[in-house]
Amino acid sequence: MITQILLAVGKLHRKYHFIILAFFAIFTILCLEEASHLEIQANMEKMIPQDVEVIRNTNLIRDEFGGGDFIIIAIGLDRDSQTRNKVIDIRDPRVLSYIEELENRIKKEPEVSNVQSILDFLPYIPSSLEESRSLIDKNFFARQWISEDYSLTSIRIQTFVASDEKQLNDFVERIKMDVENTGKPSGIKTELTGIVMVRKTLFELIKQDGVRITMIGYLLIFITLSLTLASIKRGILPLISVTLAIIWTAGTLTFLGVPVSVMTIGIAPMLLGLGIDYGIHITHRLREEAGNPEKAEKTLTTTGKAILATSATTMVGFGSLLLAKMPGLRDFGALGVVGMFYAMFAALFCLPSLFLAKERFHPAEKISKISKFEKTVKKFFEFQLKKYKIFLLLCFLMLAIFSSGFKGLTMESSSEKSLPQDLPVIRSMYSIRDNFGGAEMVIAIFEVDKKIYKEIRNKKVIDYIIKAENLFKDEKYVSQVFGLPEELKFNYGRIPEENELKKIESPLISDDLSMCISFISVDVGTDTKKIKELMRNLYRDAAMLSEEGIKIKFAGSPAVSWVTGKLMMQDFSRVTLVALVLVFSILYLDLRSFRRSILVASPLLIALYLTFATLGYLKVPLRPETIGLASTILGIGIDYSILITHRYLEERDLIKGLIKTARSILSSSTTTIMGFSALSFATMLGLKNMGLSMTIGIAFCTLSVILFFPVILYLGDARKYKRE
């Protein structure tokens, strides 16, 4: 049935190619218009399921306390300043007055729910440096806001801008204006950092990298096509075909409301590298059939049928990501499925018409029967099959040597690691960590059951919070804890009695008096092991203090990173297993042979093994952007062995099948590698890792298909097939 459908499509190409091209031109224009409204998503929280406890807690903080995100304004000494009477000690009253004026400006911004600084712990601003030094040094809480060398302090701005990227950019610009318009004393400098600034920087880099890597991808692939096909002209039609697929994909996904994010920004060069394979195989076969009036029909019923199978396995590789729990991974899967469908569709339903229309003006030159390349390939494969034991030994040696690489495999879930480490926002964050012991914040939520405790302002509840905070303070990586007990001690010098508690008001208490929050400053950076250890210990402490009527919940960026890491591991296992099952099922449906399906899949499994071992050797971590690596390689890498198998069965001769597919496979695999290599030119480290990981994976797939698959097919099928 599929053959009959492809035959009918081939006839349509032959008779109505200009009409077909006109239809696709109109569709492309409509998609271009829709793609101009493509949205960008830089909020990592939206790449995690919203029903996860940590995300629910974060949203709860935003609803009840006005914000769970922070901007940190680092205020430090400017060592390069040459002005007279400059500030030489951050405790200088001029700095404190500057902080007060800046805070007053910032508090007027509608998105700001709370502002914290050293001023919260000082009864007044001293009039001299000596008085300021004495006042701060005697105050435990104030000292926590000053670096040990008295060169740095900070302002923490609690805000809620996570749901709107336009609001985020506008808010950050207003904060910058507040900083610029506040007259700072000579000898100090300011820098904005914190999770909000990381998100804003990520948003800007997504736009920059999207354009850069796509343009570089086009350049690399065009050069590769010109070299591998030995002609610039022969690479133009496949490029047009895959460009149409990219435009259609962008338009369709904009229509469906799928945004571009850190995990999906690299889809354009990926589609360039992957989708162009289909165009290469189709144009190669059309040139083989030059002079045949029914070349379109012949091409689609042979090579076209193989492309249906290969595109199906690639779409399955991406489609398995739709079963992931992480929305960002599902978006990546959706992009891949739609993009590969359009790449296949353009190659089968548009490219033959382009070829035939071009032939009207410039007739295609028929490929010679035996080229120099084919003679060389024939000698290699004949030697390979004759000396197959050498190649089998090479395979086993590589598997044994690479096995130790798995020890170095790690996972990295922090969004901060997606950014270049030399950016000002990242350097400032590291400075905060070095001087204050942590730029990350875990937020502990204490919630009471109103059936047992009428409100949070209860002496017994406060005592419970003190016990919890003391446990938290003793944990490794915790540098500071500030909550309601600390605020009460500072304001009253003690914990007030029951009747006094009922009168207090605090921004740390929710409006309905059922909750309060404590801020836990931690020094875990982006270290996955530290984050995991910290969060496990905090949850253990909460369980140890189990008290009827009181619950402890956690939120904040380290908690989000911890949950992301757990979801990554679950999703990696799930989507890889599903991809394996689905790819093998498609192989069986296509080849109608369990034995041949195993043979065709075997080089891919070898390639996966070598890929992950190499990543371990190179210390390249698995990140949210690369967690679908295995399933994607499963879908992509199987294409080459499918094409060889189809041609081998068509020619009824393994050597002929290998010769006929060698050039197109080398061309398509090289362009795929170039497409992924374009990601290495991105600014974001996550995209670079993705490009490196996929490049290694496709390179091993190509190597495995060339060095090992002919031997596997020869031993497992070809000798038996030849006898039959």
C-alpha cells in the first residue's frame, strides 16, 4: 500500500511539479508570517512540572509573600578609583546613607515585595566611620552583611517577575535606573546579580545564540555539501528543502504556542543537520535515475520508502521525549517530531518537483556507473568482509577500552551552568558566595493547621521554628538563617510572650497568619552532589521535628535544582527505554524479520555505549538540554543502517548495496555532524555541551555503521541470503 501511495505521488510530481511548488510557496509565506511571533522562554521553573511540590511551594510564596525570586545588588569598594576622600571601608556612613536612599527608590517599584540589607539590623545610621565600625562589630546580625575584609555588602530584593519575560526586562531596567540615579559616594561600585539577573541574561543569550548558531550551521553544511558532493550546485536543492522544513516548523510551533527555550534553541541547526540527510538521499537517487522519464516514481518507491522508515525512527526518538515529566524536554520532543516530519515531507513531496522544475532548464547529469570513489569503497568493503575477524576484534577492543569512561558520567541541573562563567552577573554571584558564604537561598515555609493552632503567632510554634532553624544552621553548606525568631530578637531583644506575639506584624508572616518563612543562605553553587546532600539533610531535619499541626516545606533555587536532577534521572531512563522499544518495533514492521531488526539495531547500541563512555572520559555532564541524548541518537543513528539494509535487499548483493549508499551516508552523516557542531559556537555552555554530545554520538554512529555493520550484516544475514 505504501509503495502504491508513493508511486502515485511520483506521478503527481512528474505531471504537476510547478503547481506543487506554487502550493508550497504559499504555505511557506503563511508560516513565515506566523514564525515572526515566536516566543522566548528563559524561566527554568517552567521547564519543570508545575505540580511538583517545590514548584507549588515557590508559587505559594509568591502568592502569600509577594515573591520567591531575588535580585542582589553587590556594593563593593572600587580598588581602581583614584578620587580623593574615597570610601576605603564598606562600613562608611556614606555607604549606609547610599543604601538607604537606594532602598527607598527600589521599594517604590510595584514588583518589589521586600528589600533586605544591613540597615534592617542597625537602629540608626552613624555619623562617623569609627562609630559605624563600633556599632556594626557589636551587632551579630549586622556583621553577617559585611565581608570579612570590609570591602563588600549587598542589598537583597525579593520580587515576583517569573511569569512574564517582558515584565522581567522592564523591571530589571528600572532597577538599573534606580541604581544609576542614586548618587553613590566615590570609591564604590555596584553590580546586579541573583537568580533574576541569571534569567534575564539567559533570555538575551537565547536570542543571540539562536541567530548565530543557525547562520554558522548553514555555512558549515553548505561547505560540507560542496566538498562531499564535489559540486556547489548539488548542495543547493537539499538546502532549500530543509530550509522550507525549518520555516514550516517555526510557523507551526508558534501557532501551537510552543516557546523557544534553553532546551529548544538549538533545534534549527539540528534540523539543518538531520533534515538535509533526506534531501541528499533523494537528490542522489534522482541523479542516478537521470534519463529515466519516471525517475520520480522510481526514487520515491525505493529511496523514498527507506526515508519513510528512517524518518519514522527519528520521530520516534524525539517522540519518546513527549513521555518525559519535564515540560522543557517535552517541548524539545515536540519540536523534533514536527521538524523531522516536515523534513521528510519536504524531501518526498516538494524536493522531486524542485528537481524536475530545475531539469526543465538545466538537465541533470547522470551519475557514472562506477566512479573513483565507488572503486575505492568497493575495495575497502571487499577487504572488510574478507578479513571480518579483524573488525570484530577491533569492536571488542574498543568496547573494553572505553568501559572505564562510565565512571566519569555525571548530571548537572543548575541553570547557572548554562551561562559563560566570565559574565559579570556570574562573577558577582561568586563574589557574594566567597564573602558571605552563599548567593543561593533555600526558603523554609512553616505552615500551621488552623484547627490546632489558630495562627502562626503562637509561642509554641515560635519555639518549634527556633528548634528547626538551629538544626538548619548546623547543616553543612548553610551559612546563615534568618526568619521570624531572628526578627523578633532584633526588634525586642528576646522572644515576646504570648500576649505580645498577637500584636506583631512582619513581612515574613502571611496575610492569613497561617504561615511564615525563613531564609536559609547556602553555599552549594552548582555542585549537584552538594545540592543533593543539602536538600536531603533539610528534609531529614524537618522529618525529625515532626509536630502535629505544623508542616515544613522548602522552596528556592537549590530546591528546584534538586528536583530537576531527580526528574532528569527518571526521564532519562523512561524516554531511553521507550525509544528503544519503539525504534525496534518500527524496524520489525519495516523489515518483517526479527533477526534483521536485531542486526540493524546492533551498530546503534555499540555507538551509544561508546558515546556515553566518551562523555564520561571528557567529564561532560548530562544536563537538561542533553537528557534526551540517548533517545535522540537512537532515532537518528538507526537511519544509516536502515538505508544500507534497504539497498542491500533491493540489489540482492551486500557489496553493491554498500557501494550505492556509501557516498550519501558519508555526506548526510557529515552534514549532521556539522549541524550539531554549529552549537559549539553558542555562548551558552549548555548548548555547547549539547553540540559536543550529539557530535560525538553521530560520529560514533557513522563509525559503527562503516566499520562494524557490514560485518554484522554479512555474518548474520548476507551469507544466508546469498545461499537462498
